[in-house]
Amino acid sequence: MLPSYKLINQNSWTRRQLLVRGVTVLGASALGTAIALQNNRSLAAVKIPPIKETTSTSNLGFNPMSVLRDFDYGKVKRENGRTIREFEVTANSSPIQLNSAISFVSWSLNNRVPGPTFRAKEGEIIRVIFHNEDGSSHSIHFHGVHRSEMDGIEPIRRGETTVYEFEAKPYGVHPYHCHVAPITRHISKGLYGLLIVDPPQGRPPADEMVLVMSGYDLDDNEQNELYAFNGIPNFYRDNPIAIYQNQLIRIYLLNMIEFDPAITFHIHANMFQVYRTGRTLKPCEESDVITLGTAERHIIEFTYTYPGRYMFHPHQDYIAENGCMGWFEVISS
């Protein structure tokens, strides 16, 4: 049985205690190397275009182009014969420049919006060490299956640390977010992200990306004025996402837009296969538009046959025109 945890003051928990905590690290570096080699083998057939640095990210603290393919596999340990993936995440306030005129003070996790994309395999143990260094109380509530003590609805006050620990199940795509009231405010200011639980047999090799749709209520009137993929309005409109022709693209798609009841996602000049909630290994349907309520998420897969520039966006035009728009730049393989 997994241990239970209570809130404790961060000052009383040293970094050494966090790392040790009675944990037996079984050849951590060797184990990490083996897992990295396994991941590399699964991606052997996948070509990823180089990421271009842009001057527009210099004042963000994070690059939305990197967020696309940045999967956090945690620190790998072994306890009682089981694989533990340990993640460390800190809530804080961080200003981000939404456009040339508007700066926004986000509530962020590890100084990025969305927060880290955690990744594990079904059956492994996930351990998330959560520090709150923000002035407001926060928490992390994970979707999926876990015990009530790990549900992340208790507020963690400033300067405190808690640990969420649970088995990664079921496989699929699971959002996480702050669950402190008013929840809509905490989410709309940036406290959300994705947990991907891979099926034991894995999925076919693909160029994998995360796209999280979000909205910004700039004047606290419970209406969004700006929208974004991966934190920054119009970023992928101004910086198209390079992908290779005739290569499978897999997108982990999440809608975290508050105040708008439903959003669509559409790609131009193509169709995609839908794996609803990531809970299937065979596609559920084929379309070029899918509708998502808040916190709804799916895996979609597609391949572009012809080189060129192809738009993606919600089909609510006012949302697309206010920041939630981007391009795929399909380049010859």
C-alpha cells in the first residue's frame, strides 16, 4: 500500500530528506540510461525538425516551441520492486508577455504555462513533490484513478510542501490543475497541465506534441479577451510548427479554456484519427473538427502528404482571431 502524506512546512523537509526518504535508489543513473535508450529506440524512425530560437521568448522564461515536445519523465527510482517516477514542481507567480502591449501575472508551475507535461507508463508509481512559493494557496488535482488522500483538493499554503503519490492508471491523457476556490480563477491564471500515462505496450513511433488551449480573462469579468495554444496568444501563428511530410504526427490535445462552455479544434486540408481521452489503441473516429468541453482531452493523429503551410485553430472564429491560431509548416522529408 502506498503511504499517506500530510501537509508539512517546507522548512522542516530538507532536500536530502526529499531525495532519500527511506528510498532505495537502485542504480538510478544506470536505470535512467536504460530507459532513455528504450525511448530513443522507439523514436528511431521519427525525425524532429530543429527548434528555432525566437527573440519573442526572451522575456517569457519558457519557449512555447519547446513546450510542444517537452515530456518530463521524472527521476526514476526503484522501491519494493516497482518503478517510481518522482517529479518536483513549484507554484509561483511569474509575469508573461501575452503580446506587445499586454503583460499578465500568471500563477504558474515551474515558471511555465502550461505546467510540465508529466509522463509515465501504466502501473508505475508517480510521486509529485509540490512546493507552493506563491502568495496564494494552491494544490494539484490529477484526473485519473487514485485514493481520496491523493485527490489534491486540500489547499497548500505559501511556504508549505506536500507529496502526491499514486499509481499511474489508467493509461490515457489526464489533465491536472489547481483545485482551490475560485477554481476558474486559479486555472485561468495558468495552473494546469497534462499527465500522459502510456499503455504498457506503447504506441507506434510518431512526432509527438502537446497542444493545450487556454483563455485569459484580463479584467476579471469572467469573459476571456485572449486565447492561446501553450500559453502565448498567436505564438504558432507567428512561429509555425515545422513537421515532416509523410510522417505520423500525434497530438495530445487538451482544452483548459474557462468561461467558454465548448471549443472545437480544426486542421486544414487534412483529416485526423481520434483516440478519445487517449483510452484506446485503435482510433474511435476520423474527422477534421472535434469538440471539447473544459478539461476534455484526446489524442489525434494525422500525416500531411503535401508540403506547404496549413492552419489549425478552433472553429469559433472569435477565439481563433484572438490568439488561438497556428500553422503547421510541412517540409519535405
